[in-house]
Amino acid sequence: MAGFRFRPQAALDLRRREEDAARLVLAEARAGSDRADAAVQAAHAAFDAAAARASAADAAGGDVTVAIWYRN
């Protein structure tokens, strides 16, 4: 039976491939996180704009007939 022979280059190559794969997964996760954060920021901005328009519409008042129309 042949004795154990340590091949460091093969082990280093395997480790490098695993590390490269892990970096790729991390980069994809960060990109997804950045896209989600941008979507959340856009949703917050849209909500704030809609709330400001609603507040302005409430403050402006209006015709009583329109209020009754939408109430009914």
C-alpha cells in the first residue's frame, strides 16, 4: 500500500474554487439586497408623495356635492 502523500496545490485549488463560489454568492446576495433596498426607498417616497397629495386635497376643501358623491 502506498503511503499518504499530501498534495498542497490540489487542496489550495479546491479552497480557491470554494472561496470564489462563496464570493459570487455573496455578490449576488448583496446585489439583491441593494435592489430590495431601492424598492423600499421608492415605495416610501411614493407613500410620502401620496400622503402629501391627500393632505393637500383635504386642506383645499371642495364642493359638498363631490363629498356626498364619494361618500355614497
